[in-house]
Amino acid sequence: MKIVLAIDGSDFSKVAINELKKMTLSSNSEIHIINVYEVPKTTSLGLHTMGGKIGNYIEEIKSNAQKLGNKIVSEASDKIKAENKALTITTSVVSGLPKSIINEKAEDWGADLIVVGSQGLGAFSRLVLGSVSQYLTTNAKCSVLIARDRNKK
């Protein structure tokens, strides 16, 4: 089984990690842990070409997001490996629109399952902001597991 675990370091992601750890997986199962971060859109303002302080600021944002993403996927990998050392686990940290990148990764990799945490947004927020989990359940070509914390309302 090939599983994409999409996490962002939130409490919702921790629930997704814990749900995956509980699953009984065969030793030939593969897990790809992905963290997708968004960089502020600057192209419409031309700020990315200005260099100087603004250009340095954007590069610093990217660098920090990459470092944090690496830490998030590494810690998740360690937790899952502690439960089942036979699993093959790979990781990636990429920039882009999370719902699109996660879906593309799952499709390109031939995933059987995508595991994500629930964002817990209300209907209005989902309508305005969109929801990664909602997008994936509608558009993914494989099954999607949305992990929820039973103790939160």
C-alpha cells in the first residue's frame, strides 16, 4: 500500500500521524510524508524583482518554511518508524498550493490512500478559504482518510 501523509505541524496533523500509526500496515507498505508551504504572492506587485530588503525578506520566508517543514516531516517519520521499522518512509517539503500539490503527488506516485488532518473550519470559512481535506475528497483519485480528534468539538 502506498500512502501519502500530508502534514503541516498543526494539532490536526498530529491527529493524522497518530491515526496512521494505529493502522496495521504490511511490511511492503510505503509512506510518503509531505509538507507543503505557501510563499506570499509577490509577482503581481513585482516585489520579487525589487531585491534589497523585500527580496531578502521573501528568501528568508522560503528558507524558514523549508527548515520548519524538514523538521515537521522528520519528526513524523521518526514517530511512525518507532511503531513499524519495516515501513519504507520518504519525505518532501515543497512550496505551492497545498491542496493541489498533495493531490498531484498522490496521483503521480500512484498512492492508494491520502491521510490528512481535519482543519475543523466552519462552513463559511470553508466557502471563503477552501479546505484541503474537502478538495482532496472531491478530487483525489484514491481514498482519503480525514483524521479527527474525538475530544475536540
